[in-house]
Amino acid sequence: MRKIFVLRMGHRLHRDFRITTHCALVARAFGADGIIISGDKDDDIIKSVEKIKASWGGKFEARYDKNWKSSIKDWKKRGYVILTTMYGINLPDAEKIIKKDSAGKDILIVVGSEKMPSEIFHIADLNIAVTNQPHSEVAAIAMILDRIFAGMELKRNFRNAKMKIRPQEKGKRVVSV
Ligand SMILES: C[S@@+](CC[C@H](N)C(=O)[O-])C[C@H]1O[C@@H](n2cnc3c(N)ncnc32)[C@H](O)[C@@H]1O
């Protein structure tokens, strides 16, 4: 089965803890297989993703790779690399290109933090925008995964969960599995 990973570039210790954690949680919840974190090494993020996985299930993998360039080049040997940037092709148009060009391939979705190195705009197979307006890497991950999975990820079952939510119109109900 094809693998879909997110590459979070330029992680900064302390400053980006919350947003990089959110990139990982959103990637996991929306059906990606894992996240590669590049920039400053931050074991606390990997630990917090592992904790979520232990309680809520699934096989999501979080790992650190200091060298984003070799990570992307390695990925390109077997897969398709998407850079998320407000300067790219807007999602409604990019969606058709992704479907055609990534068919049967693994996908790497690259998101940035601060200013991205200019070469990244040329290394990726496709630069895609989720609107051509500035916003957030977290929203970009969610929207792109939702289009790739055509909404099916919203119903996904996470195996080996210790806890599950019984959805309520009002109130909260969590059951131990
Ligand atoms: C807060 S932005 C910082 C962008 C930075 N000012 C720059 O010029 O590269 C962080 C990341 O969010 C994502 N992002 C922001 N707006 C986006 C958009 N409209 N479409 C797709 N991704 C976007 C990109 O991955 C970007 O690297």
C-alpha cells in the first residue's frame, strides 16, 4: 500500500513545539502514515506523538532527520513530493495534477515554518497552495490529506486504541477498549 508522510522543515526548539506537534497530530488524524521532523532535534515532540499513539491507536510514525534535502531526494526515488506554499498551484487545480502524477506512488507533503530555502521550490515535484493567501502549515496538511483521501479519512478506524470516543450530541463519552 502507498505511504503518505509529512516532512516538517525548519523546526525550532521551544518556539515551534506546539505547531510542529499539531502538524503531527493533524497528519495522524487525517490519515498520513508518519511525519519526519527536520531542523532542531526535539525528542519531546516524538515522545508526545508516541503517547498519543499509545492511547488512541494506529501506526503513525514520527522521526527526526537532520538533513531535509537527502530525505526529499531519497523520497523522490520512489515517490512524489509536494511542497505546500502560498505561491504554488491552488488546490482545486493542483488536485487533478496530484491524482495523475502520483498514481501508485508514495507521497511526501513538505511544510515549512519560517522562510524556506529557495532551492526547495525547485526540488519538489509540485508546489501547491491551499488558497494563494498566507496562513498555516497545519491547515495546509489537513486540506491536502482530505483531498487525497476524498474525505474517507474522516471515518478511519485506529487499530489497537486503548481509548475510543463514543460521539455524543452533547457531553463527552470516552470508553476504554
Ligand atoms: C506560516 S508559513 C511561513 C511562510 C514564510 N513566511 C515564507 O515566506 O515561506 C509556514 C508554512 O505554512 C504553509 N502555508 C502557509 N500558507 C499556505 C498556503 N496558502 N498554502 C499552502 N501552504 C501554506 C507552508 O508550508 C509554509 O512554509
